[in-house]
Amino acid sequence: MKRTTQSSSECQSKRTYCPYVETVDRSLIDFDKEKVCCKTLKTNQLYCCMICGKFYQGRDVGSPAYVHSLEENHHIFLSLSTKQFFNLPHGNEVIETSFKDIINALDPVYTLNDISHLDDENKVIQLKDHFNKKYIIGYIGFNNLGRTDSINCLLQSIGHCKEIRNLLLSYEEIENISSKARCGELIKRVSMLIRKQWNSTIIKSVISPYELMSELSRLRKNFSIEKQEDVIEFYMFFINALLPLTQCFQGQIQIEEDGKKSIKKCTCIPLDLPPMPLYPDQMKEKIIPQLLLKDILKKYDGKTDTLIGKRSVRFLIKTLPKYLTFVIKRFERNTFQGEKNITVVEFEDTLDMSDYVVNDSIKQQTNYHLVSAIKHDGGIEDGTYSSFLYHQSLKKWFEINNEEVKEAFFPLIKVSAICLLIYEQDE
């Protein structure tokens, strides 16, 4: 292992060589867990032991980290704030080039050049983590921390919307935006998660969104990782909470009622499914109805009347967003029970919205391509969510179900019980 040599001008407290470098155990290092001292439960001046992976406070004489180094004979510690390595109890700084992957695991940093070349077709795509497990950059599983699968799916999808992804990867941009945003801390934690998602030097090819879930529990009164979130309801909260990052999801709908027209902002296009058949077919089997996406999109053609209570209204899209999100309402809940509509909505990976846009003097790009789809499998109470993501260079679709990542086939994707579709506007 190559180590740099100490220059005579360096002070005695800084050493480039340390005899304990080989004791570092990457398999026990986990920067996704809650960063709190395991002795004092405090969060300031934290150091991570590179041998056991635990967090301790301070490095002065008598501090938890200092005592741990003596009691357990663990000597290499990383400062979480300065990203410097130290040899305790001596207090010398350790400079070791082989520790670069550990720093990247703690806090991945991207230059503007890195971000601009992230989607290059000739870029190395498949890599191996510390455990020799193969992974594809940007297609990394998230741990299910209870019943957080719907949140994981939405995070995966957001991380593949290039415009917002590129902002989330830029540390300087996020620092500036989060300082002015209503949910600044949430934006920071989402940014950290997406930066880890696209990291090319990771220790393990799975990410635990624990810190993000902790922030969500602070922001949402009844939030619990043991309670599955409805992906559509969470999408509405999440997109609004991440403003102004998510302005690229915002469009406008024209509503016509009794000859009067009004404009309303929207972050998604809600699509209604017809009721399920009440009775089975002649073979006494449950019927699974099938529709085309364009069939339920007629609601937004400006000609079809939609009943809202006793009112009759017509919808037409006034302004198309960069990212067009369709939410398909599959669940009906009441006081006693819930029911899932399993109607299959067939869709394509390209979409032309010209029939659903207000015909005015403003020229809009109406062609879109599919970025992500989220499906729901199983019953309304015990079902699970998974996301489908397209890889442009490989020309393949992948399904990510929490920690599991596998190749998917589009003919099967488009007949799944999809709840949410995200399309990106063509250039």
C-alpha cells in the first residue's frame, strides 16, 4: 500500500505513516446510521472508529473516543466534521491515500465537470463495492427500515430526474437553496442520499435512508417508518416540501365551468379509473379490466365533461412542466375497509401531449419520454411498492424493490399495477 512520506516542515502532530492503517475494517463502517455518540448521546465533535464503526465524541484526553482507543486498542478515528483521520490516543493526524473511498462514503462531492459527464455513454457503468458485489452507478438499493418502500421508490425516481438530480448533487447549490427554503434540512438530507446514490466509490452497494426518515418524523406529525405511506399522498407532500428545487414539476391546468375559465397550478395530473366489475365472469374468475393511458387522459382534452359532485367541468393543460407526473388513483378507503382497483393501464415510453394543451400563441414542447414508473403489488394493507428506472446507456429497464435491483422488461412493466408515472420533456 503506497503511503506519502512526511516532510520536515510538518509539525510533530501530523504524521503520514501510521502502523495501525491495516486494522481499519470497512465492513463495519456505516455512515448511514444516526450520527450520535454511543456514550454521551451527543452529536457534536463526533469521531468514527475505523475498526468497529461506532461513533464517539471528542479526541482530547478523557474523551469517549480517547478512552475507547485505550480500552479496545482501536486507534484510527475519522472526524465527521473535518474529514481528517487521527491516531488515538497519540492525537497524530494520519494521511493515507487509500482512505479516499471512506471519505467519499461519508460525504461524496461532485464538481460541475463530474455532474456534466454523469450520463456519458462511454463512462464505466458497472463497478464492485468493498464486498465484491456488482452495482450500477445510480441504480443502488435503499434499505427498507420498516415499511418505507413507497418513500424509497419516490426517492429513486427523483434521483433520476436529471434537472433536480444535478441540483441535488451540487453541494454549493444545495447550501444556498436550503438556507432560504422552508424545509432546508430535508433538502440537505435528500441531497446527501442522492449524492450517495450516484457515488462511484462506495463501500457497500445499498443505502440506508435513516437520517432522512428521522427528518420526516420531525416534519410529519403522524409519520412512522412502521406505517406504509400512500405513494401519491407522499408525492404531494414531498414535491411541495422540496420547493424551490421541484419547480420543474409544476404546470398549470385550465378549468372551465359554466363558460368561465380559471387557471390552477398543479404538480401532477390525477387520473381516475372506472370502478371494478362487481361480479366475476362466466368462468367465475375475477375480471382484470384493461385500458390505454390515452383513454383516461381524455379528461384533459378540454371537450370531455367531468362531474365533480353536481358540477360539470372541463380540464385542459395550460402549461406543461419539465417533468410531467401522472398519478393513478387505485385505492378507495373508508372507515371500515379499503379496496384496490387492479385495472391495468397500458402506457408507452414516449408520449405526445399535443391533444391536451391549450391552443394559444405560446409554443410548447409536447413530446415526452418515460423516466420512472412506480407499481404496487399485493393487497391494500399488505402490498409493496417498487420502482422502474430506465438506463439510457445500457438501453435497459431496471426494477428496484428496496435493496434488490434487477433487470426488467418493458412489455411487462406497462401491464403492471402502476400508481405513478414520471415523464421528462424532450429537449
